[in-house]
Amino acid sequence: MRVGLPKNWRLTSFREVLVGNVRNGIYKSNEHHGRGAKIVNMGELFAHPRLRAIPMRRVAADATEQERFGLRPFDLIFARRSLVAEGAGKCSIIMEVAEPTVFESSIIRARPDTTRADPLFLYYLWSSPVGTNLLRTILRQVAVAGITGKDLEQLEFVLPPLPEQRAIAGVLGSLDDKIDQNRRTAGALERLARAIFRAWFVDFEPVKAKAAGATAFPSMPSDVFAGLPSRFVDSEIGAIPEGWKAGKLGDIASERRDGVQPADIDPATPYIGLEHMPRTSVALHEWEHAGKVTSGKARFSKNDVLFGKLRPYFHKVGVAPIDGVCSTDIVVMQPKHADWFGLLLGHVSSDDFVAYTNAASTGTKMPRTNWGDMSRYPIGLPPIDITRRYSGLAESFVEAIIHGIFESRKLAELRDYLLPRLLSGTVRLNGHAT
């Protein structure tokens, strides 16, 4: 049995592997606007553990401030304070910076010395049970939970030799790279599906093209295009293609009302709450088991469409990748006919529909929409052959997204299994004995 540290591993303080001191941000949320340098806030830190160059709010930051408070690739950022104890000390790593980017006052920046420590290894360390337990030792609870940069610098941990750090980071990073790739693929499929949906069913671009003399339209099968009309007619919802009807969302979909009490829910049943639903993405990557459920929930089935009715402006809409139960603050929708799946998903996941539900929601602090208002959303009702073809396309996209979700969950399980073993030396790499 091995006693003590693995060979060549040593105890070090965080301060010893950093360039300079850690630094707190200086920018307050009321200073954020649409101009200047990008600013990383707590939302980005929690939502993107490996943060890339995504859209962000901006803040006025002069050249001196950008130098002092700027972010570079492989910087580590920590949540300095949080409303919940679990959030304080949350770590993210900057993977990509495309333009000047700073960070808000609730964030601490630490810049690793790459000659002493691999930044990605340090990120995995602070994301591991070992790291989170260390962070809890410096947690201070006053009005909110928080940590200080001074305390963070003094934390000590076991550090492998640099080559082994890089090997560990390489293994764990390759798993996260594939997870990230699956999410990017899902995002690309969503954008393509939304663009096709808007062209066919909102802007009527194929009909306009045919009216202008075109013989084909990109993204539309030739036989579907051949069956399109070449002119528009007036309706109560405005001009629509000849042969279409003016209708509403309730004509093609219904709300599934299938309530269930906690005593009747198998603890292993997947549970989706609003906290599991990302904004502006139909890909539902996260869920937990219903063992902790203490109130009534709603049942859903795979491919049901879920819409977060609390604060609808958060734009939480997704396709269920599994059977399960969900919060009653989520509306469960089903198409009345399989050929209307794509039409339903396209409308309820659109910015136009979210704006409609937000405008019709009731309540000041906690506005909610409801199926009654949602069902009255005006839509054009196309011939079934068009909706059937689009639904087939949308279903293929959704199945690819769901496949990626399950693959990513398996990869995450493998990463989480390996993480503590690699960081403790129980499992060794680079030819080192276990």
C-alpha cells in the first residue's frame, strides 16, 4: 500500500503557481451597457465553465483598466460571492478571448504561471470534490456567501509534475471538448431549423420566390416547391399564401394536463425544473431524479414540447429527450397530429411567440403566461404536405440533438468518475504506476 503522496507530487499553495496576485473585478451591474469592452458576469461564469467568446454585455473600460482587469485565455475566474453557499468559489476557465474582455466585481481573477502549473489542470482541480471542499474551508457567510482573494491564494493542494498535469488535463479536456462539440452541433442544427422555419412559415420566402418566377428554393424539396401557390390572399392575420388558412396555435396543439403527486412518482423518474432549462435553446441537457420532489408535478413524454411559463421572457423552451415529470411552472404541449410537430416547435420556440406570451403574462414580480393565452397565438395553417415535410426535417434535427445529449451525459459521467482519481494519483498517466 502506498503511503503519502505519489512520487514527485508536492504540496503547494495556490499563490505559488500564479502570476501576480489574484484580482477582484471593479465593475457593477448598473455600469453594464451596449458599448465598450465585453464583461463577464456571474451568469456567464456559472453557465459556461469553459468560457469562450460568446455574446456578452459591455462596459466602459479604458486602456489602463483593460490592462489591469482584462481577461486572457487560460485565466481562472471564481465567484467571489453568491446568494447560495454552493455558488461561492465556483470556478470557470477562459478558453477564448476575441476582443477586450473584463469581469464584474463579484468575480475574482487568478492568472496561472504556465511554467509551474497547467491552467486546465487547475480548473479541474477547483471543479473537483477536492477543490470544492478546500473552497468551503474559506467560505464566509455574512449577508451572502463569499470568499476572498487573500484566502484563495493561501489554499494548499497536492500538485503533480507539470508533464503529468498536462496529461491529466488532456484526458479530461478531451472529454469536455467532445461535450462542447455536441452542444455546438446542437446549436447549429437549431439555427438551421429556425432559419428554414421562418423562411417557409413566417416570411413565406418560397412563395415570394415562386411569384417572382423562381423554379426552386434552397432548403425546400422540389416537389414541395412545385405545389406552392404563387400569390397571396388577405386574411384576418394579414397576407398569407393562397390555400393557407388563418388559425391559432390551439388549432395544431394541445396542453397535456397529466398531474401527479409525489407519492405516485418513482424516485428514479427524471425530473426537469425551470432551473434545468437553458435559455433560447430547445436542447434540454440537464435533469435530475425525482427523489427530492415534495409537491405535485406534471408528466411528460419524450418529444413533448416544454415551455417555461414563469417569466416567459427567459425564453425557456425545449423538447423532452426522455419520459419524466416536470415543474408545474412548465407547460407541456403536444401536436394534435404528428405532422404538426415541426410547426408547433417552430412557433413556440420563436422570439415572436416568446414576446407574445410575455406581453400577455400576468403578475408584476413573477409574471406567468398560461395555455389559454398561448393557444390564441395567431398562425398561418399551411397544407399538410408542407408541414409533413418540415416536421420530418425538424424531427431528424431533434433526434440528432437528443443523441448528442445522451452521448454528452455518458462522457460527463466518465469525466466525473476519472476526475477525483486522476487528481488524487489513484489513477496515473504518462507511464506512471497506479
